[in-house]
Amino acid sequence: MTDLHTDSAAYQDEALAIHARDVHFDWTDVPTEYIPGHPYATHFWNVMHLVLPEGERAMADVLGRALPEITDPRLQEELVGFIGQEETHASSHESFRVHLERNGFDIPKIMRMMEFLMDQVFGDHGLTGRAGDAWFKERLGIYAAAEHFTATVGEWLLDNKTFDEIGVDPTMLDLLRWHGAEEMEHRNVAYDVFQHIDGSYARRVRTAVLAAFGLLVLWLYISSWMYANDPTNSRRRMPWPLAFFLGVRRGLMPGVRFLFREIPQYLRPGFHPSQMGPIDKAVRYLAQSPAANGH
């Protein structure tokens, strides 16, 4: 086990009480193309509704298994709050997934793929002893890296003004930004658990590359499949790579360079998520989020 970055001023400033918020989203009047005039960008963000419920539950399960090994009281408390937030994220995105299915989208096909990935690829495989311990630490590393990427995407969502300018549906925009703000709020936790349980730099490098390329392939595959099989979009579709390129230029989604820019940051010796900048914007958004405040 390695020591946490308790000497970091930024880390000390982020000693927040992490807890799951009671949020509710009403999708009744939300259009399936909630980024108006941009079907591919809509499906790019739909990946969150399809991938995250299974992924976040699997991550919460793995990190929950680490809880008995955590000896730091602050990290124990943060991990309990982290697990609660991830479960709320999963159920919130799942509710919109049901909305998509009711509107004719072939959601079960994607769900079968996600279940296969979570159970057959990232499951525990019944491993015990040294092999089981090594695979457990490998999964901790993968989820720690994935959480870094989702926290940076969360900050991107909070900073993005284009969504306000083009009139993204306000309920969906609140979901995306509420989720992004909580990803920033708990950005230290998965990394600190990985460092506490293992902390191997070689494993950090290996799992960061795996998480980055895995997320990229999964995101592009699912978004392009949803775009090509959208039953509500009868307009002639431009090729998805072009739609992706134009969407990035328009500021509707982060590009591939965004992901690859974060890998060197994450792999920098001495890195800690709390060094990535203040989280004041996340705290401010959570204080005014309609869903997080019962509106």
C-alpha cells in the first residue's frame, strides 16, 4: 500500500462530504434529439445512458470490495459516498435509456454487449489467490483511469457554452452537468483507492492506456451504431466520421485529442487528481442544479 497525497494543499481543500443526492428527471417532454439539429452529437452523449449504468455498477462493486482494506478514515468515508453517487448516476441514466427504448430504439442489442463486457471481460472470472488479487488490482487501475477521464469530461460539460446557445433540452443538460459536477466532486476517490491498495506505476500506465483506448472504441462504436439505426431520424445522414468531426468543431463534444491530452497528465510522476484545478465550478453547479435541488 502507498501513502495518500495528504501533503497536497489541493487535496486538503477537497475534503468534501461526498454523498448521493436525491435527484429526479422527468423525460416526458424531452425529445430524443435533445441537441436540436445534431443527431450524431445527440447519440454521442447517448452513450452515457447506455454504457454508464452497467459500467458504474460494476465499478462500484469492485471498489466496494476494497472498502475493508481501506485504513484511512477520510478515504473510507469518501468511498462510501462515491459508491452511492455512482449508483445514483446509473439509475438516472437508465431512466433515459427506458425513454429511448419506448421511442423505438433497439436498446437490448447494446445492453447485451454491455452485459458481456461487464460480466465476461471485466468480471472476476472466479479467480482466487494471487491471480485473483492481481486481477482485482488491475480492475482498480482501469476504473481509476476511467474516473480521471470522466472527471475531465465533466469539467468540459460545465465549461461548455455552446449547449446553452443552441438550446439543448434543459432537463438533459441538467443531467449531463449534474453528473459531470459529481464526477469532479469525487475525482480523487478511485485514484486514491488504487494508490492505497496497490499504487504500482507500471500498472497505472498499463491500465490508463487500456481504459483510454477502450473508452474511445466503445464510445465511437456505440454512437455510430445509434446514429445509423436511429428510427426517428428520416433525414439523409452524412457519414458518422464527418458528423463527429463537424460536431467537435462546433463544440458539441470533446475530440480525440482531448482524450490523448489527458493520458500524459494522468501518467505524470507525482500526479494526483486534486492537482487538476479547483472544483469550485462543480460545487456551484450542484448548488443550483434543478434536479439536485428538487426542482
